[in-house]
Amino acid sequence: MKQSTVRAVAAGAVVLVCGLVALVIAFYPQAATEAGALSQTGSAVVWGLPTAKLMFNIAAACSLGSLVLALFALPPQGKAFSGALRFAGVSAALWALAGASMTFLTFHSLANIALFSEGSGAAFMSFLTDVDAGRRGALTVLVAAVVALLCFAVNRSAAEPRSTITRGSTLKSQRGVVLAILLSAAGLVPLALNSHAASGGGHPDSTLSVVMHMAAAATWLGGLLALVALRRSLDAAMLPTVVRRYSTLALVSFAALAVSGLLAGWAGLGSLAAVVTPYGTIIAAKSTAFAVLGIFGVLHRRSILARLERDPNGGGRTFATLAVTELAVMGVASGLAAALARTPPPTVAETGPLEEAGQIPSLIEAAAGWKLDPLWSLVCGMAAFLYLAGLHRLRLQGGSWPAYRTVLWHVGIGLLFIVTNGGLHVAQEYHISAHVLTQMILTAVVPLFLVPASPLTLAELTVPWRRDGTVGGAEVIGGAVRSAQTAMADPIAAAVGLAATLAVFYYTPLLQYSSATQFGYAAMTVPALIFGCLFTASLWRPFGGPSPSTMTTRMLALCGAALLYGFHGWALAQQPDQLPDARREPWQITVDPAVDLSLGNAEPAGIGMWALAAATLALVAAIMLLRARIKPAPLEEGEGPGQTGKLSAASASALIEVAEADSGPNESPQGLQARYDSLIRP
């Protein structure tokens, strides 16, 4: 047996054993309650179901985490990359087996019949085809099996002789890994839909929080386990680099776990008094383990990384020791998570099923509240932090950045946070006007702050490209983000994309779905912000440079957007603002030309869209006219190419304008970096 296999089995055993111990301790009180309720199934189902859940979590984490590690940290031509794909494939196969066991035991738990009793086979097949929980379990098994096959197929193509490896084959392998990552993440969704988060109890939907939590935990746990198993496959010079890259992934996972865990835990608890319940006790224990893991992360970043760079051999042994200890704590957290999944939250145990909705609050009453969204809370926090980190790195390099761009960025991020987490998020459950305000602010207002802040330019100036074939921040920006921007560089094309998003928002079931679930809300808000930024960026591009859009083209796009908003405003002005309860009547938007839409009769949703559209489009038109007439400010005396010293804010802004004006939609980040360097450095 290969040493890497032995290390993988040993590391996995540490996680599993520690998880089983934590599971037994945490689940023992609830097991007695379930044993009384499930009198026909026996202890095999009572204890088998959380045990299968634990194995499911560990196997899924090993599959997803090792794939993420392979894509972002391991060179695609090395042994470690191939080993990570094998590890992910085997883990996905175990994931499928654990998922099948979970589905089988879930059926017996719901049906309360003895294992392998007469007639249970036919009932189980009916469970897989007719019951949502059974269909989701079968889908999870299918996804895990596909991930396993895909990992083995990609590894086979990546394991070709080095002499036959080309840039095209490397890209093909990485695309296969990306697809496997997306499938692995999708495989976590059915389990979240079967959890307390979406069980219909008397607590808010927190399905997205659970999926974010599971994906972040999988990346952290699975990546570390894969790194420990594959450490010997990395040469001494590469190990510190891979560990540093993994540390960055772990830091992002830590932030995502903190946000999603806090929101999902609070949704289950409902109040601080519930901390003393069995559910609250397990959450407190998980929080303690999480804090310990945070301390380990600080040790890794402040001590282990430096020692690895000084002494890769001795530092490697220290890293392995600390990593195994960390895996043991992660195993405890995984066992607690499995116990938590089988423990009813106080909000469900005390309130029971959701009662019929009472009086719908007014728009003003709802707008006074707060409802934190896990995705946007994390995105806004990370966006503000990364922008400041980019500024710090740029200044360390001797560069300068206009202060107004920093102000615009943080004002835009603050507005984004308020819209997606404040009163509008609460009110959009009941009022079309809140939906319209949310969509319009994300599409037309927030981009007016974010796009002029030039975050992509800042990232391209401060994030270096990698030379070993791995995918980092620069590669994501250059390969994915800039490609989307290039495709939408023509304002007419961007306006068409904007029209498509509005049609999907208001004339499909997404309107109703987005008001009731976290996934639906994300499906509405994410495209709104993306297409709003793309449309604004197509209008904001400096005049000049290769293949520029003319003023005529931009004004035509603005006129098209005005007509688009006018039509949708007409439709929305006919709808009653206080929507019917989504559990009784479907939300539907229609257009009736015979309706009297005088100002006194128009509903606020349509008026809101017209007002915001008129204000923002007029502002964009005015800015375009000014940018077409005013050239960038000249350099101040003593500044320019070949001059030393820092640039003033006005001159730095002028140089960035020059660099961006000279670049076209297909401009590479390296070219922009070189041009900016030639302007600000001797």
C-alpha cells in the first residue's frame, strides 16, 4: 500500500473516531427520545442514521475539499494534483455509499418499520420516487457517483506522460476539476433541503446558510485532510507555497462558517434562553470547537508558515503535527454537527408547524426591521476588506490610488449591505414595491458607486499572476470576470442582458420564490447586481482606445433602458402593492392597457421603478457627456514617467484614466500592469 494511501486512511480515521466519540456524547439524550418514538425500527436506525450522516459529511468534505485544493493550490502537472483527484474520486464513491445508507435509514425512520421487514422493499422504492425526501436522497447519491467518475476521468487525462502534456490538456483538466467542484457543491443542496432549515417549522428559512456552512466546512476539513495525505508528494520548495495557499482558503472558509453558522444557529434557537436546551448545548459546543480551530489558524499563519519557509523539512513535521491535532478537533465538530442534525431546534419543538399568516405589515413597518442574509453579509464584508487590502499592497509597491474611488467603493458596499440585509429585505416578503426598490437599487444605483471605483483594475495591479498553472485571484479575474465584461462591452448587448433579467424577475415563479426562501432571494439579487454592473460598465468605459463604443451607441442603450423600465413600470403600476399570501395565491404580474394609470391610481411599485429609472439614467447620461468633453487632468509638475515620489490624487487618477482608456475589452491584466508601471515608476 502506498504511503500516501496509508496517511490518508490514518488521517481519515482520526477525524472519524473523534467524530464518533462526540456524536455519542452529544446525541445520547436525544437517542432515548427517538428510541421511544421509533419503537419498530430499533437502535440500529436510531444510531445508524446520525452515524451515516457523520460519514456522509466527512466523505463529502474530502471530495469537495481535495478538489478545491487541487484547483487553487496544486500545480496541474505534479504528482500531488493527480493524488488529490484520486483522493477526491475515492471520497466521492464513499460519499455515494454513505448517502445511500442515509436514504435507506431515513425511510425506515419516517415509516417506523423494522429493517428488511416484509413489504419494506416496495415501500422503499415508492419512497424514492414519490416522496421529496427520498427523491432528494437518490439525487444526492447520483451526484456523488457522477463526481467520482468525473474525478477518475480527469485524473486519467492528467496522468499522461509529461512529454505529452500541453497547455490545452492542462486547461481541460482544470475545467474538469471546476465541473467536479460545482457538482460536489450542488450535491450538498438536497441534504440541506431535508434538514431543519427547510422543514417548514416555525422558524425562518435558512437553507442557504446551511449550504454555505457545509461547503465552507468541506473546503476547510477536506482540504486539510488531503494536504496531510499528500504532503510527501510535494517537494520541499513547493510545500510552503501550497500550505500558504491552503491557509488562504481556510481563512475564507472560516469567515463563511462564522457568518452562516451564526445566522443558521440563531434561526434554530430563536432566543438566548434556548441556549440551555439540548440543541443550544450542541451549538455552544460547536462554537467552542470553532474558536479552537480559529486559534490553530492563527498559529498556522503566524508561526508554521514562517518556519516552513526557513526549514521545509523540520517545518513540515511541525505542520503535520499541528494539522493532525486540528483534524481531531474538526472531527469533534463534525460529530456535533451530525448530532445537531437529529436534534429538533427549539423553534420547531415549541411552536410546531407554521400557522396561517396573520396581518401583513405595512411597507413602513416592515422597512424598519433587519433580516441578515448570509450570502450578502459575507460578500459585503469580504468586498470591503479585500479593497482595503489591495490599497495597502499598492502603496507598499509605491503606487497611488485616487481617494474618491475608495470612498465610492465603500459607500456602494454599505448601500448594498443595507438593501440586502435591512428593512427592504423584510418588506420584500409582502410588498411588490419592496421587490422593485431592491431590484432597482441593485441594478441602477449600487453600480453607480461600484463601477467607478474600478475594483478590477485595483486587483489587476496588486494580485500577481501565477506561473505554475494553478488558479488564483488574477486568473479568475482575467479568465472569468474580464471575459464576461468583454462579452457585455457593447452597451446594446448589456441592455439586452438587463432586459432578460427583468423579464425573469417579474414574469416567472422567481418573483414568488424569492420572497420566501434564501435561495430564491439570492437568485434574484445576484443577477440584478451583476447585470447592473455590466450595463453601467459598458457606459462608463473611457472614450477612446481600441473598438470604443460611440456616444450614439451609448445613448441608444440608455434610451432602450428607459423604454424597458417604462414598460415594466406600466405593468407594476397595475398590481396591488400588498401581495397575497404566497401559500394561498400565486404572485402574478399582468398588463391591462385599459387600466386607469393616472398618478392617483398607479400603485407604488410602478411609480418607484419610474422614479429610480429616470433619476439614475439621467445621471448616467450627464456623466457620459462630461466624460466625453473633459480630458483627464494633466500631470502636476515633477510627476510622470521616470519621476520618483508619490503622485497626487489628481495625477494618479489621470494616469489610471490613461491606462484604462488605452486598454480595450480584450486587454490583458499584464498589459495594464506594465502600462501603469511605466507611468508611475522610473
